[in-house]
Amino acid sequence: MHPTSDERLRPFPRFWDEPRETLALAPRRELILERVQAQLRDVYERNPFYRRLYDAHGVRPDQIRSLDDFTARVPIVTKQMIRDDQAAHPPFGSYSTTEPHDVARVFGSSGTTGTPTLYAISKGDWARAAEAQAMAVWGMGVRPGDVVQLAFPFSMFIGGWALLLGVEGIGATAFSVGALDSRRQVELIGLTRSTVLMATPSYVMHLAEVARNLGVDLRRSSIHTLIVGGEPGGGVPGSKEAMKAAWGAHVTICDTGNTSECFPTQMNSSCHHGTGMHVYEDEVYLEIVSPDDLNRGVVDGEFGATVYTTLWRQSQPMIRFAAGDRARLSREPCACGRTYPRLPEGLVCRLDDTLLIRGVNVYPSAIEATLRQIDGVGSEYRVFVEKHGAMDDLRIEVEVDRPWLNAQGDDAAAARAHLVKKLADELRHDLGIRVDVQLVDAGTFEQMVFKARRVIDKRTPAT
Amino acid sequence: MHPTSDERLRPFPRFWDEPRETLALAPRRELILERVQAQLRDVYERNPFYRRLYDAHGVRPDQIRSLDDFTARVPIVTKQMIRDDQAAHPPFGSYSTTEPHDVARVFGSSGTTGTPTLYAISKGDWARAAEAQAMAVWGMGVRPGDVVQLAFPFSMFIGGWALLLGVEGIGATAFSVGALDSRRQVELIGLTRSTVLMATPSYVMHLAEVARNLGVDLRRSSIHTLIVGGEPGGGVPGSKEAMKAAWGAHVTICDTGNTSECFPTQMNSSCHHGTGMHVYEDEVYLEIVSPDDLNRGVVDGEFGATVYTTLWRQSQPMIRFAAGDRARLSREPCACGRTYPRLPEGLVCRLDDTLLIRGVNVYPSAIEATLRQIDGVGSEYRVFVEKHGAMDDLRIEVEVDRPWLNAQGDDAAAARAHLVKKLADELRHDLGIRVDVQLVDAGTFEQMVFKARRVIDKRTPAT
């Protein structure tokens, strides 16, 4: 039998840094304001990029006397601004003022096409990030003695490296497998008796399918915790249920969602209670603002756009960085005892991934959430956006789950027809628009294993 | 203009740990003997694998009073013994006695087919390895301010991870790119202005060809040092010249050669004087022994088989581990001032890779050394061993260098014929047997980028 997570965690302290993690709201907000002011003064003095930006907007650090001032007056930094500045001031941009001998690590955005954005992390920031990552990895219920199989790629992408810092930081065992043949990943779980798997939600589901084909029942494996990140999937309810079905109901699923520009420090990670991601806002301050006006906050509990401010960074500080994700902040207490606020739904999706179809905003993660709740749906699907005359149409090709289909026996044809209708009804209900659904055989689509992109937009770009 | 390595290194201390690196032979051998005895006592007491082995051979630690005793009396450990013990005592073998909560990292042998051998490294060993790797990376002339592009894969293979420890340890900047598209690797050198590249010798040559196709002249790049390992290539003279031709005559080429079973600590690495690899024998003791009798040492300067003993390991100590490489030890002083002995030719080749052809031992690295010295030879080749009747034949298909061929103009046919004859003559001279040489077009063979395997043995296995 698998021990419960309570049994597993009982011998250890509950918190990594109790005074910090349980600090009351008021003193934490005071601390955040102090740090915001300190970062503003620092960049205005030493950072050519921010100096130019704030001068152009007529903003001076001493004008910011509250967090409300900060939201209302300090201009946003976008990915495009970072990219342009780096191109104009190679190699790391004028927003990066770290001396060469003080750079610990260099990473880059994926940039599979075009020029990647480079990130130069100072030695001090690298050390501080290890502490913040340790706090988050401990919060996700990883402990010394756990063998953590890290299946994020270890390459120029910073994600896996930052989590590795946390695993090392708490003294668990790191099995940094990285990108490797998927059958081998499944076999290695059995060989090393790994207890925690870290990967994208897509890859976690892909491994489940690979295991099934190998005749391996992952519900009997040594894995007790799945830590997923790099894509919204972990916060999508249907997706979580699908993971539990494949990996076992006893498995704890934790979600971690961060932004490369603010990495390697920790920003958002769930605790093992699964109440959404906690926001480590004394490390990186998160504002939820109106997508239409990034200088206007929304009230707690309302959905809005995420804007991040690193509070302790020496190298490439990000101040009011618009990450482009959609989220909602809750300050309801969590059973874990941490006073950090939460994103109950996680990071719902990149706002710039939103599809505008016949005037309706459609979030790809909402499509996924619907599909994952319906019996008979296989592991992959593709969304096609097509223009028919003046109208945009949404068409979805969904793989049928093979074991489910086999179980229908002679009624397979009727079951397929029923499934198509159910999918069309549910999608219309959840998305608010009509969707054309087609079923395809299992295995039709390539498994998405990293940064899943399942939307094919065939409309010509607007001119 | 590129600064010389002397100019570059002048502002820094010469040694990482001067008393240790310049210790005289006699006190170092005393220290080695003490450590050998301590490791023997430790494993005899606590390690079931070694206890069984030594009891079976009637060896007790207190019988070992000198390093000669050690060589003559202590039995060898082979890869097969390690593999069998791990299969019988999963997951890490009875030779691994580290408590689960004290394991920092787990790695594995490549094991592209079959079950990989797992390595469980204790926290203490991981910390100690960082210090030994730092000493070696400093010895190779890397300094703070250098940007080190690590193009070894970061996966379950331990090699790149160990070197990363050293780069971090000395405070240089690590750009841990890992396995990535080769064109992207070349572009990244330009983008980040990397000054040191770490990769296999095959991959270093592959990148040179990729750069040429991109129209990038690597001789003008920011790279001043190539650190190659994972294959014998770096110690093969012709190979070094080919690297300098592609990357610039000013580039320092350092070779590092280790054994996964004894990693992540440092064993053998060259200094920037290029006098072969220094043997860090106070970390891992190296014996060169007769390939026919692994309990008989050969005199300094004679070629023999390598046998390693880790001197400070807590986790999976290797005592008289037969790595199967061929090498020669020199105690001639080196201009760098380190008193560590040297392997002037590096690790010449895996003994088990040796081809026995018509009674003659042929080393694949010797074939490579010959080819790399001859103008007109392209970047790849393949060696075919075939049986014709009772006779084994060696046939080599060699790519022609395209720019060289174009430069021959109307004389191309004659130049090819001349090249074939020259290759056959040189190979016969260097290997001692007749070799059938055929030229093929550039690009015929896949570029070997990691753990190059260029020998195809078509003989049926002996029965």
C-alpha cells in the first residue's frame, strides 16, 4: 500500500522557513513595498534601460509611496522591449548590468526560430534562487530520501535547472535525466525507484501512454508526487484527473508556473493540498491587472493579466514585467498554513495564445479542460481555426481512446457517434461557440511532450 | 588580435591549490598509500561487495604495506562485476552502501541498449568532486570572466555534470547548452561570446564543418580554449592539428579523460601546455599494469592498461577498477609546475576496442591519427573489418575534403588517385598491415558527434 502524504511528511518539519512562509499579510505587504522601492531606486541609479524608461514616462522612484502608486504609475516592461534592448546592446541588453566575472550562469529562451533572448544570472542571484526554489520544492512535499526524476530538458532553457537547485537545496536525491527516450524514462522509474517525477503535464500523460504500451502499470510504481510545469496543464481540472487515472489516485499533483525572464527564482508553486499555486510574493511580487489597462489592478478574486516584479534581483531585474498570463488571486487561507496568496486555477493560459473567434475569446486550456473530462477521449487532439468566407470556424480532431473503443464491442459505431455529439455539446457549452468535432484513430497525432502547441490557426494574418 | 594564453592567465594565481598541486613525489606517494589503506579498511568493514571479494581472494587490508603490495595482491574490479552486483542487489548494488537520504545525485551509464549501470553519489562525494573538478578546470586555463559553453549532453550521463561542477567551482560563467541543434550551437558562440567550448572531439570537428557551411569563420570567434573529452580524440596528434586548423592556431586544446565509474571526481586532464593529461593521482590513484596480468605494474614510460582506485570516496568506492584503457605514464616535469605525472598520449584507446587483424593489434585511434595528418582527407571516415576466406581485411572509406578537391581544378582525378596511394602507404606504415582505401564524397557519412563509433566489424564472432 502507498502511504498517504500526511504519513510521509509527518517526520519532517512542515515549513522550510516558517517565519517567512507564515508571515501575516500586513507586514508582508510592508516588506514588499520596501523592496519595490529599493529595486526602483537601484535601477533608476544603475540601470540604463530603466533610467531611460522612467525618464520617458516622467516617473521617479521617490514618487512611489504605496503599492497602489506602483501599479498606477510605473510603466510596464514587455518581452518585446527586452528583446529589442538586447539586440541593441548585445550580448545581454542594457537592462543587464552584471559585470562579466560576476555572471554565474547564462541561459536562453527556446527561440527555436529566430534569435533567443539570453539571461545572464549573477552569482548572488543564483545563490538566492537556490533558497527560494528549496522553499517551494519543500512546499510541494519533496523530502530528503525522495528520488526526484527530472524529465525537463537540461539545455539552454532555464526551467529544469531552477527546479534542480531546489531539489539539491532541500537535500533530496536528484536524478537529472533530462530529455531522454520515453521508454527509457519509464524503465528508469522502475530501476531507480524514483518517488517524484518532474515534467510538463503533456509529458506526464505521454509517459502514461508509453507505459501502457510497455505493459507497465504506473499506479504500482514508486512515484508518489508529480510536479508539472512549463505549460498550463497542471492547473486544468480534467487534466489532473487524467493524470491520477494513469499514475494512481494516491499520487499528489503539484503545479509550478514561472516566467523565464524572472527565473531562476521561484514565483508560483502549489503545496501538496492542491489548492492552486501559492504566490511567493515576497520573492517576486505579482499584480493581477486589467488586460485593457496594465496600470489598473483588479480586485482579489477577479481574473486579470499577470505582472511580475522581482524584489531581490541584482542581475536583469524585472520591474512590472507583463508575462501575458491570465490568472485570479485568492487570499482565502490554505490548509497548509502558508499565508502566501494563491492562484486557484493556476496560470490559465497565455493571453497572447487566446483565440478570437467570431468575437469570442477562446482559451486553448479551456478546450483541454473540457476534453479531459469526457470518457472515450484519447491522449491527443488538434484544434484548427479556419476561415470559411467571412466566418472563422473552430474544428477539433480528437483521438479516440483505444481501450475505451474496444470495450464498446459491437456498439463501437454508435458509441463513436454518441461521443461526437457529447463533445460538440460540451464544447459549445463551455466555450460559448459552435465547434466542429471529428474523431480520429489513437496515434494519429504526434504526442506533445514539451510546450504543447495543439492549435493550428489557418486564418491569414489580419492586415 | 587574440591575446596569448600567457597574457590571459597572468592576472590570476597559477594554481588552484598550490601546496597540493606542487607536492613532491615522495610525500605524495606516502599520502596515496595512507589513503589506499584507509579505503581498504573502510570497504572491508562496511562494504559487502568488497568484503566478499577480498575474503574470496584471501586478502586482508593489513597485508597491504606498500603500493607494490597493493598492485600485486589486491584483486581487480571489472565493469562486469559491477553490473552483475547491481543486478543482484538493486537499485545501486551491494558495493554502494550510501543511505538513501545521503544520496545527492543519481546518474547512469549510457546503456542505449540493455540495462544502464546506475551511479549513486553521496552528498560528501559530490561536494568533494566540485573541489577536484575546480582544480582541473583551473589547470586547463579557465578563469572567472570566461563564458564556458558546455556542449556535452546533460542527461543521465555524468560527464557534462562533473565538468559543470568545476566551471561553477572556479567562478567562471557556465552556459550549459547541452545537446542542441549544431547550427544553434555555432550561432550561440557568436551571441554569448563564449570563450571556452567543452565537447567531444568529434563534436568540435562537426561544429567546425557546420560553421563552414554557415559561412562562419570560427578562427575569428571568441573561443580561446577547447576542452575535449569523452573520446580519445583530444590526445590524438593529427586530431589536435585539425582542430587548430578549424578553430585557429591560437586556440588552446585541453583533453580530459575520465571513467564514469569513478566520476564525478577528476582523474586526468591536461594543463594548457598541452603535454598530455596530468593524473590527479592523490584523488584517484592510477596504476599502469600489464594487460596480460593486472597484478603486475609496468615501469614508468611503458604502455599498459589503466587501473583506478578512488582515494576519498564514501559512495561506491572503486578499488583497482580496470577501466580498460591503454596509456603510458611519464614523470618528466611539466612547464606548468604541477608535479602530477602525465599521460603524454592521453588515453590512447579502450583496450576492448582494439581490432585483432591477421594477428596484429590495430587501434582505431591510430587510424584516426594517420588520416588527420594527410591533406585532402575530409571530416568523416569508416573502417570496415571483413573476412575474405580465412583472411581478415581492413577497408577504409574516407571522405574527400571538398574545398581541397575544388582547389585541384582539372587535376582532380589525378589528385584523388594520388591521395588513395598516399593513404594506403601511410596506413600500412603506421599500422603494420595492408589497408584497402576508398575515397567517397564529402557528406557520405553521418557526422559522429558523441562517443564516435567509426568501426564496423563484419566478421562473424569467433566460436
